[in-house]
Amino acid sequence: MPELFNVCSPDDARALLCNRITPLARAVTCPLEEALERVTAVALCSPVDLPAFPRSTMDGYALRATDSYGASEGLPAYLRLIGEVPMGQQAGLRVGRGELAKVHTGGMIPDGADAVVMVENTQLVDETTLEVVRPVAIGENVIPIAEDIHRDAPVLPQGHVLRPQDLGALAGVGIVRIEVVARPLVAIMATGDEVVEAGSAPAPGQVRDINTYTISSLVRHSGAEPHSYGIVPDQFERLCACARRALDENDALIISAGSSVSTRDMTAAAIEGLGAPGILVHGVSMHPGKPTILAMAGEKPVFGLPGNPVSTMIAFQLFVAPALARLLGTVSPVHRMVRAHLTHNVASIPGREDYVQARLEQRGREIWAEPVFGKSNLIYTMVRADGVIRVPLDRAGLYAGDVVDVDLF
Amino acid sequence: MPELFNVCSPDDARALLCNRITPLARAVTCPLEEALERVTAVALCSPVDLPAFPRSTMDGYALRATDSYGASEGLPAYLRLIGEVPMGQQAGLRVGRGELAKVHTGGMIPDGADAVVMVENTQLVDETTLEVVRPVAIGENVIPIAEDIHRDAPVLPQGHVLRPQDLGALAGVGIVRIEVVARPLVAIMATGDEVVEAGSAPAPGQVRDINTYTISSLVRHSGAEPHSYGIVPDQFERLCACARRALDENDALIISAGSSVSTRDMTAAAIEGLGAPGILVHGVSMHPGKPTILAMAGEKPVFGLPGNPVSTMIAFQLFVAPALARLLGTVSPVHRMVRAHLTHNVASIPGREDYVQARLEQRGREIWAEPVFGKSNLIYTMVRADGVIRVPLDRAGLYAGDVVDVDLF
């Protein structure tokens, strides 16, 4: 019963799959307040100048900067106060030579003025006369028209994951509805004659379904929409029928493939039956997660993830998350990583990437990563961990004190 | 018009506020599949042993380890195959001395057996005789009962933010409904006579509302539920009435407070009117974000955030996010930080914390942070940035090449 895996490295495996995936062409229009973490379907340009008028950045007085030149505490400039610019309205007055107008932070700079002197640097002499005790430069304390963004300038590229500031910036230029990429629909099938619903009472020899929950959550974190197809028994015809239906109704299919060689073989055969090009990768030089299957059925990626819950999660991050990002037309988030110092030596086997669960600990300004010991296939080692450390293919281990990247889970 | 701020450091300001906040006592029961990123309302213990029976981690044969001692390629142990353990069922047989039973990965170890020899280290001689060519130790390739988690052992503490692996781990022990802390309801009021709805066409002197969108998004990211109360004009009675209603209907109130001193004073007076203990902090030694107001009205935190959109976001991360975490009974996420090398010198003023927008760039294995130049109060500087760098109170700046922490936005 040899395992005839065509094993390749994790990076090669990911590239083999992702290079075949084209972004979904489906877009939906969505109001800005529901667009957080959605992905832009088109590049966006600003329809307006922001701001549309020159604004004061201070409470103070708008004036011609030249009128303040040379002003000091000992020798103030005396200028004539001609009025106040009301907030939210046209300035409605014109500042001439030797004049100034009161203006609030965010208010419009009146015609004729080219700078604002802060209220702290002035002194009211009488109702219409003001001392200015410090000079200001042209443009000082003023946001000119379009300094934030120009009309027709690019706001956001296509394939951008929308953050809070992006929504604010779109609101600022009046874009309140936006085309976003539809969430990829992802079918999840759990398999295994020993697996029962988490809510049921397992008989001797049975275990509760863990992977549907972890995979669904990871799918959500990837910006996609999980659809569970329940637990399918290890019968080839039922597996094939369910996989076919799940694939038809979704953009991608994940089969939590059971752990024994026979169920993995059955999963592989079922995946191969879904259509060309079929299986691209069967076996990856990593631990845990070696028996991962990566395939394409037409335009749709199909995954056979190993049944052990830790392998499932690690294989998801390495292969499914980037594939879903690609369906969304975006790139994987690169910043879910923390650099930390390793507390203990970690042994590994050269020729495979090892993934070791670790707990993070802040020690002063430094972050330390402590490996979580225990069998790597127990779900509770992941619960006790904050993430996993990758031990590269060509290393026989890592040393205490080494700086490592911890992928957060 | 002096600014009579009682300015304190960001750390002191946060402590002053957060020390007064007690976690919400409200919990809701929620099915596991909707519990991602919710916060546990109670500590959870496992109702069962996981696994409930000893399981094989390999495809192979269950046996008594002592029967394999001394076995080698040259001198195999010959053992009698008595049957196969079906997946998902009681083993249903007993392995005696000199016997073994076929077992699949995840299958139950039959009575009498104490180890599993991998299929790769065996050779079938005839239907009932097997050669074992390598010895196994007692417990080898076996997950004993409760190795993942013991009955009554703590699963998750109270105040834990639920991750994918936590949901899987709860499913594994049959917990499919869970008590989570209710999402804090957070009222958001925008103020300012110059501010109009983002969807409307601003007249000269008017600007579109940005802060309602950024604040709502940040509230969502904090695990709370935003409720917008729209844009309130700068009229004291209306401001007070709206603030009172918003606070009554929610667990916290955020007023985007306008930027001019007069509107800030009005906001402060309205907040003070909401009840004791009232304003705790008015002015923080930071830039941008100095005119931040932190208050408590009874048990409810109230925030007056400065009107400039960048100040709003930075003050939110520094003060509102930890306060909402406290309402949820959890701690702020500490790992939304990336350590990077600075590309350019950054000037600052000692005595205040400066926050500088920065873009991250991966250069080989290193991450570099490039300051985004431009006025710090423009929303598009945040769009062009990945996060902000903090320049500590006592520093006059940072040097190119310095290692800095970038808070991701």
C-alpha cells in the first residue's frame, strides 16, 4: 500500500494552483456602510476636488501674508477686522490689503486672503482692530483646494481590501455606493465514517466534526462565504455525487478528506472525477499537512485537506487562503505575521517544511515565541497557541534566540 | 480664547478612562457557527474526554508492543492477524499475545493492544500472518484517551476572543451553543455646521461627513455595534438632547466633535451635562489628536474625538478601542503591530507623542516603513498608509534605519 505521492514544496504547490486561478468576474453594488473588508471590483477615481475650497486648519484670522511680514511682539502689525466667515457657508467677504477676517478651523478662506494667523498670535485692540504679533507665510495654516485629493485622481486600485480609512476617503468625495467583488462561495464537505455532527452524542469509535467549524471560520476570514454540505460517509458514489453538486453550486470546494490512506485515495478519485485539469498536487513536503490535494475542476479550485484538524488549518492558510484571495482578485494579507524570538530549540527534518505551534509572549519591548509542545495533530495545541512557526525546507531545526516569523491563527 | 486643557500623556489618559470601565454583564447565547470573533462570557470546561477512546495516528496494525521487540528486516516478528477495526465503530475484538489487528488512522485501538506498527513496516505473508520488521514502543502511534483535553479541564477562559481553532475545539467536545458577551452598542454623532451627508452635494463651505464612516468601521473592528445618530448642528440644546438620547440607547457614545475651539467647548459642555463623573481628560499630549475628550457618564464611556479625520482614527485606536475591549471584558489585541525599519528620518517635538503615517514595504525578509509625507490631517494620507508610527513623548524624532513598531490601520 505505498503512498504514490508526487510530493512538491509548499511554495511550488501554491504557485501551481494559484497560477491557474482567474479572479471571479462577479461584482455587486454595495452601500459604503456595508463595504468594510470587501474588495473593490474596479479602480476608483475621485469625482471631485477635496477640499473643494481652501480651508483653514486653525482658529484664527485670514489675511494677506505680506501684511504680517516683520510683525513681532515689540512691533505688531495692526490690521482691520472686516468680519467673520461662518462655518459651512461661502465666505461672503473679500479681504483687502491691511484687512483680516475671523475664520474657524475647517472654515473657508475668503477671497483675497492667502494665509491664516493663529488666534494665539493676535490681540484684539478694539472691535475692528487687531494686533498680529507673528508673521505668517503664504499658505500657512491653509489647506488649498484639492490638497487631499484631486478630481480624477486615483482613489483606490481594483482588488483593494477596504479598510476604515478607505470608506472615510470614499465618503469624503461623495462615493457612497461601490462595486465590490462578490464573495466567493465555498463548499465544505466533511468525510469519514467515524465523524458525527458536533451536536450529537458520538458512539464508541465515533468523533465529533471539528473541521467544518475551523474551515468555515477560515473561509469567512478570507472574505468568502462558507456553505457546509455536512458529513459524507466513505462511499465512493455518495462522495462523488455530493462533490459534484457542491462544486456546481459554489466557486470552490474543500473536502476534509479523512486521514487514512484509503479515504484519501477515495477523495482523490472523487476529485479527479470532477473534471479536467484535475489534481495538480498530491502531497506536499510539509509537516503536518503532507497529504494535501490541490486540484482544479474547470475554473474552480478544489482542495482535499488532510483530516487532522491542525493539518487542516495549516494547509488552509498555505493554499486555500491565497487561492480565495486570487478568486477575489486581491493579494493575500501579508501582515498577519509577527517577528519574535524563539524561546526553545525546535528540531525538524530537512527536506520538509515543519510548522510548529507557538504561543507569543511580550517581554518588555520584545516578543518571544514559545513552542507549544504536544502532538502536532491535537486541536488543543492550536488553542493554546497564537500561531505557527515555519521551519524552512533546508533547516534541521531552529535555535533558541533565533528570530522567527510567527503566522498568526 | 486660551485652551484651558488639562493635558496628560496618552498612557495616563487611557488608564484614567479604562480603570473606570466595568465589563458589560449582558450575555447572549449563540450557535457555534456564529461565534467567530465573539467574546466568551464565561469560562468553559470540557464536558468530555477528547478523544473518548484510544486512537491510531497511522494506518497500520494494533498490537502489544512487546511482541515487536527485537524485530528487524533480517529477523521479522511473525504475528497473527485477527481482523480489522472498522472506522467509526467499537473495535469489537481483543488483541492477545502474538496477535495484531488492522487499524486505520483515527480508528479505535482494540482492547489488549498498546501500540500501532505502521503499514510501511509490515509485510503480509498470508491471510492471517504478518511480518513486523521494526519494533514499536508502548504508546507509539496512539493518541491515548483525553490526550487532546481531559473532561472538566479548562477549555477557554472568560473574555476570550473566539478564533477558528477555538470553534473547532469547542465542536470537538460537543459544545455547540455558547454564552458570548453582547456586542456593546456604540452611538456615533457627527457635529459641525459645515458637515453634510456623504451622499449629498455640498454647497460652498460645506464638506461631506467622513468620520461617521471611519468610526463605524473601527467600532465594528472592535467587536461592537455602531449606531449612527447623523449630523447634529452646532446648537447647544440640540447637541445635548441628541447626546442624551444616544447615550440612553447605547453603552457608549462617540461625538465627532468639530475642530474649532468653540465647537469643542460646546461638545465638552454637552458631555459634562450627561452626568457624573463627567470629563476625565480634556487634551492629550499627542499629535494629531490633542483635543480628545474622555469622559464617563455613570457607567458609560463618552468620547469627544477631534474632527480632523486622521486625529479621529488615531484617537480611536488609542482610547476607544481599549475602552470597548474593556466593555467586552477582554484585552485589546496586541498583535496588530508590525516591527519595521524606518526609511527616513522623522522629526518630532519632545513632550508629545507624534503619530506619523507610514507605508510598509517588504524588502527580502525585512519590512521597511516609509513615512507618508503630506499634512497629517488629510484622510488620503491614511489611505496611502498601512499604519502609523508612534514617536515617543521623550524623543525629538526617529532616525532612518531605526526599528519602529507600526500600528496597522
